[in-house]
Amino acid sequence: MDMEDRRTEAQYRTYRELYEEGRRILEQAGLPDAALDARLLLEEVCGTNLQTLLVSPDRRISGEEERKYRSFIQRRKDREPTAMILGQWDFMGLTFRLNRSTLIPEQDTEVLVETALEELSERKLSDAPIRILDLCTGSGCILLSLLHELKRATGLGTDLSEEALEAAEENAKELGLSGRAELRQGDLWEPVGEERFDLIVSNPPYVPTGVIPTLEPEVCCGEPYAALDGGEDGMVFYRRILKEAARHLKPSGIIIVESGFDEAAGIVGLMEDQNLRNIRIVKDYGGLDRVVRAET
């Protein structure tokens, strides 16, 4: 029996003590969300929630929990994203499982989903049996969030990554949406065939290749390169998507794409080139151009 096993209960650290240790380590490493990260990682290790820190701060932590927590804190200190350590992240009030081939769902991307829901509500299609296509679906967070809100809608999500689609399939199952969400592997339009849709959405790779190495380590090293790289000018996928979009939209169908902060004007130009109508840029919560929408 080693020394760790011979610990008495009084010798174990308390929940708050371990949390404070993790927070200090991450603060000293210069991480901006140290307190939140330290708490989320401890909750994952102990199977607890925010209430535990508030109500049961003197709960004793086992040696196994302590070791696991410290390994998580070290990984975060090394700039691995908290979401990847947890293997899941929240988006639109839902929890999505992630893997190394999926982007971490960002709050700004919720603007895309909210814009789509608002448009469909204005057209009185919220309760209609509409068909949705999500290109570059990744974890499926956009498509599945829409299907969760639109109870009669069905959708197709495509992605080049088989591993990403595995996460999307797991998320569809856990959210009870497997019967309404179809997932196909392939390069953009390749697996779509000739089908037409009421709504097309996409958050494609849009970071210029040369910019990726300058991003925060959590992004350039912690997220899948293929899901970031938008080519030399960041516009490669927009060109490919918008070149084919009109023929895959039903009459008055809508397309909504997420935009890089300085790419919206270029996307508008591509939409105009394809004779799409009623083009509009929507800003995110920080006032930056975030999504661009158009219709046939």
C-alpha cells in the first residue's frame, strides 16, 4: 500500500482548496478565463456542478480525483482548449460532444442559428416540414440546434471528415434527433446529389492560411486545421458553396453562411455574382459582421 492509499480522510484536500489551486495556476499562466476553466474542469473530474462550490466547498477530494484534476489543469496550462479536455461544449442551450476533428462551437455562431430561426418565423415556416442542408457540419451543432427548435423540419449534414461525422451522429442520437438528421461524408456538394432545400446553412473554413499560425494557441494548435483553413484569402469555400447554392435551393429558399470579421463584403459580392437576392449582413454580439444571408 503506497502513501497515497494510506491517507486519512482529514488529509484529503477540500473541493474549494483544489479549485483555488487550479485557478491560481491558470491565472499565473496568464489565461483570461482561469476561474471558469478551473471550475469546469473540477466539475468534470468530480461529476459535480456550480452548486457544489457554493454549497459544499468542504467536500473532501479523493487522491484519484486530485491527480486527474491536476493533469487537466496542466493540459489547460499548456493551452489545450477546455472544451477539448472536457470533450463537450454548450451551444444554443444544448450540449455537444466534440473530438479532434470538430470545431468548438462558439457563441458568435449562435447568431447564424438565431438568424435562420427569425427568418423562418417571419415566413411562418417554424412549424412547416422544411428541409435543411448544413455544409461542413462538424459536430452538427448548427443543424441539430435548428432541428431541435423546428419540430417538423428534417436535415442533411455533410462533412469531409469521417471522425467529425461520428461526433455529429452521437450528438443527434443523444438529442433524440437521429430520425430527422441525416449525415453524409463527402466534399461539400458531392454527397448532396440533386436535392433542393428550403434552407442552406454553413460555417465553412474561412481563416486565411497565412493567418492560422498567428492565432491563439488554443485555436491554431487545439482545433482541426482542416476546419480552419480557408485558403490564401480565406474565401475558397465561399466560392465553392455559392457557385452551386442557387441550384440546390427551392424557390425563395434561404442561404446563411458565417463570415470572418472582414470577409462579409466579399461574400456579398459572390452572392451578387450568382444572382441571389435580398442579401443582408448580420452582426454578432460584439458588433462585427458575422453572417450573410441571401435568397433565390
